[in-house]
Amino acid sequence: MRSETTVSSQGDLVSEGGLPELPRRGREDGLQGWRRLLRNKWVLRAIFYGTILAVWQATAVIKGEFFLPTIPQTIRGFGEIFTEGYAGTLLGTLRQLFAGFLIALVIAIPVGALMGRFRFVEDVLAPYVNTLFVTPKQALLPILIVAVGIGFWYRTWVVILFAVFFPIINTAAGVRYVDTELRETARAFGTSRWRMFTRIYLPASAPFVVAGIRLGFGMAMKGMVIAELWIFSGAGKLLETFSRSPLRLDLYYPLVLLIIFFAVFVNELLKWAERKLRPAAQATGQV
Amino acid sequence: MKGAVEVRGVNKSFPRHQGGGELQVLNDVSFSLDAGTFICLVGPSGCGKSTLLRIIDGLIPPDSGEVLIGGEKVREPSLDRGFVFQQFNLLPWRTVLGNVEFGLENLGVKKQERRRRAHEVIKLVDLEGFETYYPSQLSGGMQQRVGLARAIAVEPTILLMDEPFGSVDDQTRMLLQDELLKIWEQAQKTVIFVTHDIEEALYLGDKIVVMRARPSRITRILEVPFGRPRTDEIRGTPEMGHLKQEIWEELKSGATVEG
Amino acid sequence: MSELEGATQTRVWGRRSGAGRRHLDRGKLARWSLSIALFFVLWEAIGRSGRLIAILPASEVLPDLAQQIAEGEILRATLGTLSIAGVGFAIGAAVGVPIGVLLGVSERWSSVLDPLVNASLSAPIAMFIPVIAVYLGLEFKAKVVGVLLFNVFVIIVNTATGIREVPPSVVEMGRAFGTSPPDMYRRIILPWASPYIITGLRIGVGRSVEGAILFDLFLRTENLGLVIRNAAGSFDLSTLLGAVFFITIIAAGTMGLARIVEWRLLRWKTG
């Protein structure tokens, strides 16, 4: 929990990260060899996760494969997923996911923008948005099935229902932000409507919108998994099948890890995009 | 003697932010003061005056050298020394009264006594009537008065102030300076006051320690010739002007950077 | 923009920011009531028009629902689900806040565990449902663990963020005034972080309720999950709609309650 006090290139004292040393007995750390090593974050991560892997392997060996697959078994499982064609099922789910998500965005972003821009729209829609947001959407599944059956639209609607809220809320926040901070300044300069849109609203709200997309995508994935578990199809079906007789945890865990990797990948990608867009957003402040 | 401060051969360096190596922020700094003196540390940014103040308080340990207060070595912060920060550092969820009491709580003073002392000090800094206000409702100048009250409530032997009026506007600053002097004249504690404002230093202090940067050290210690109590008129006198110029020259030459 | 429910966080400790009011906003209440009234009107209208076959009018659904509530079964089910949510939440708070504090304070632990926590937030926890069943069965214990997985990461992240927001200069002030380490936490660090922690807990409540309903559907189907399943299986649209409506009210109500608690706890900060 040390805060590193270092000297920046301008010669000012810079305090980074964490909290300053809380009172501790003993002198200041003299950073000798192995202690310095322990402060390197990759070393720490290696130690921590290495230990986890070791415990995993040990448990797997002791308790047998119906409790936990060993690491080699898990790796083989990865391979089997591809060779046995399960990957195809996954891709099918993925396609549906993207389709549903895209539709959700097409709905959500304009709605959010309108809500952020026009107080009237927000007042009317906000109760519905907020209430639906907190409704457990899983309770809606049976109704949905009655309404649209269990085909393409079922999964698509579920994804839309889950994914649509964060983009709405965040887009609205982004537009609202522009309104409060920048619009007056822009108007004072007599900016035309089109330019307002492209030069101000778009770049300034972009990071917010991307944040909404990022969070929305996580929800979309969640909705998809739940939808598929409910009707026993797609990736959800695989997750269920591998966890029942015959127990194939050596296929289950690779599947789960794949999903995690995918989720983290998309998340990091969008976070990067958010970061990249932020300077542009701040630049519009210099109107 | 209690309240006498002695700084001996203090060195301090910090690692560089980018690129390796360290920057020597304080270089063999030594000086001493008698108890009850009001001394100002003046210098450009980066000359280490704030660091020096913190070393004197015990917040940061020196690399080498030592600080003696009343003959005793300083190891860690203690309520014998009051500190006033540039950024106020008030606790936003506490009222003015609550904030002033903060140090007293650490002393273990009982509630009734605490209240009494806090009220006394609040009166001293002219904030009577504002006891139940929250920091967010106060102006910068008032917030700093709370910071000052908090520091003197614990009745420390010496008072350390790190550019305390740096965050307020000019007019408020001058008012606060006068208030500070008024309070100090009553208690006559040792005060070490860090500032980059030369006029402020001359207006407030008995002595001025002029520091330079890179390498950081003391270039000069001078006695301020103005009598006490100080009044506003001093600000406009030619003597003030000359002294300001003198110190400014000193700082300018010290501030040329070799990089 | 973080996992903090997506909306922008205005400066928490600044002067009167937009977020936070002393008293209930009368105007907003009025508009809400109008929208709710509008909702029922629409429901009735759409139901009667028969356009969406899945929707029956409110005038049919609500009386049926009222009768069901009177029979008591649905209330007992609600209690069942909410108690699962409650226990899961309590554990999540008890575990999540300390871990969050650890991550906020210690750079080392933060660098090690942050990837794990972030991964858990982006990945769909629901995918663990089958395997929770394998390891823990289908009963109360399994559901509570499931709910725990749902809420704990949000609580951790918000707590850690709150701790990281504590300015080092305030901690320095604490040290200058001779505050002992436990007191630092009690009187400075935790109070400063409390808005974030409380917000995290509020979100945690929502996720706990969501999770409880989910596990009451997918593990041993009981409580509100059973209500939904039965309603779905019976092909009685009225019961189904009524059940969904009721659950929505419960969920919204719980989270609204949590928001009110949060608002009251943090009201003084706009002071």
C-alpha cells in the first residue's frame, strides 16, 4: 500500500497510486534483490496463479475426473471441442448473439440519445426503462416463449431485453454531459446543427456510448446463456450436457474458459476503444 | 529549549518517475531556530521546502541527518507539532466542529473538554456561528481557518504550515495573514511557514530562509527588520520593496537550472 | 465509466452536485405517477385489442393475481426467494467489502486479483449454473453460493474504487495528527469511501434478487421459480402474466427500497 513518491520530469514530486504508507514499525524498505522482485506485478501474478494451478492439479488427481479434470485432461478437452464439432454449435450461438446485440444497439442508442437530449422524452420513458432494467428478465422467458415460440426470435428477443439497458442509460448520460458542458459554448459560437452533431455530440459522447456497449455486451452474453439453458439449445445445451451423466467436466471447463476468454477479449477491446475516444471527447471541451 | 528547532545535515532524495536514478531534493540542509520564532521558508517549486517541512514534522524520514525539536530527535509525527495543509484536507462528512475536534480525539481528550477547547479555537479563528456547517458550504478561506483551528486546538509546541494560503484568492489571503499574526501574537509559538510568495514571507516572518533548487539547499537566512505588530502599511513601504527585490534576485540566480 | 452501473459518477465529495437531494422531488413523483398510470392504461388497451396474443388486459389479470395473493402461496414463495437473496447478499457484503478494501489499499493484491475480478464481471455467471449443481446440489446451499457469485464482484469493485478515491493528502493529514492505523480506516478511509461502498451494496441487492430468482428457476425449482414454471406450464396466460407482473413489482420494490436506504444514508453528504 505504498504510494511511490517519485520525481517527474518537471522536477515536481509526484505521488502515484495506492495510499501513502500507513504508520508501520521499522525503517523504510531498503529494496534489496528479492524484495524488489516481489514488487514486480508479473512475478506476483505468476506466483499466485501458479499456486492456483498447482492446487487445481493436485485436487484433480486426488479427487478424480468426476470432480475436477486434470490440467492435461482439460487441454485435451479443448481439442475435443473442436474435433467433435462442438465449436460449430458455439459459432451458431455467437451468430445469434451478435444479431440480437446489433438490433439491441440500433434500438438503444437512438432511444438513449433522445432521452439524454430531450427532457420530455426522458420523463416519459424513464420509469419504463428503469423498471424494466430492474425486472429479473428471466421471469419473462415463459411469456416470451408463448409469444414467439422457441426459434430465432426467442433468443434474439432475450438478448435484446438483456442488452438494451446499459446502452440506453450510458448514451443518455453521454448526451446529457454534452448538453451541460458544451452546448452553450458551441451555440455561442453559432455552430450549425450538423456541425454540432458531428463535431460535438458525437466525439464527446462517444466514450459514454462505448461504455454502454461494453456493459451491454456483457448483459447480452448473460441473456444468451440463460435463454439457452432454459430451452436446452446451443451453447447452453452443451454446458448442461457436459454436466450430466455422463459427466464430462473435461469438456465443461474448457467450454467455460472459452466463454470467459471471449468475454474478456471483447471487454478489453471495448475498454481500449473507450480510452482512445476519451481524448477526442476532452478536446471538444476546447470549443 | 522546548520549541527550539534544529535541522542538521538533512539529505533526501526520491527516485525519478521515468528513467532511472534519483533526484536529490534536499542537500545537506541545516539551520536552527529559537523557540517562539516565526520563520518562513521561501523558494521556487521543487526546491524541497515542502519536503523539508514534512521531514521536520516526521511525516517523511530523511535519508541522513536529523531534526531536533526541544533537543529531542524527530522520528514520527506527533501532536506536539501541528500541521496546516495547502489543500485543507478537511473531512467532508464532519462539521466544522467535528473537524476541529479531530486532533483532540487523537489526544484522547474527553468529549466535554474537547467541545470546550474546540469552541475556544473556533472563536479564535473567527468562525463562531459556523460550527454546524459542512466544509462544502464554506469558502476556501473559511475552510483553511478550520484547518488552522484544527492544528492549534491540540496546543502544539510548533506549528508547521505548508503554503496554507496558496489555494485562496489574494484578498482572502491578506485577511488570513493578518488573522494568523493576531493568533500567533497571543500564543507566541514557533511557526515554520512555507511559501513561494516573497511578500507574504516578509510580512509574516521574523526570519526568512531562502532556498534554491537543484541542488536544493539554503542560500541565505535573513532577519526581517520590521517591528511587531505588523500592519498593512508595511506592504507599501520602500523597504519592503527593496527586500522583495533582494530576495527575488537571490531566488532568480538560484533558480537557473542546469537541467 | 466503470462497473458503477454505467452512469457517470459526478464528483462524490464536491459541492452540491446534481446527484442527491435533501427532500423528495415533488415534480418527479408526479411525473412518475403519470407514467405508471399510463402504463396501466396501455396495458388495458393492448390487452383488449387482442393485437399481441400474449397480452391479456389488466382488468383480467389483476383480479386473478389478487386472489392468488390472498391464497397466500405466492407470498410464501416470495419470502422463500427473498430469503435466499438475503443470505447470499449478507455473505457477499461480509466477504466483498473487506476484499474490496484490500484491493483498494494494496497495490500488490490489486495487481494480482484485478484480472480475476474484472474477468468475473465481464463473463456471464449463469454459465456456472450446471456445475454449481454438480458440486453443491440443488438446494438452499447451492443457491446461496450462486447468489454470492452474482453479487460479490460488484461489491468488491465498488469498494475498491471508493478506497482508491481517498486522496493521499487526507491520509497524510491523518498521520500528521497521529492517527493510529485502525483509526485511519475507521475515521478517515472507510467514511471517505462509504458512498461508493454503499452504492456497491445497493447494486449488490439488485443482483442478489436477480440471482435468487434465477437459481429458483434453474436449480431446484421452487419459490418464485416454481410460480413461474407452474404458470408457464398451465398455459393459463392470466396466471402467467400476473406472476410476471408480481415478480416485477417485487424486484422493482426491493431495489427501490435499496435506493431509498442508500439515499438516506448518503443524504448528509450534500449537506
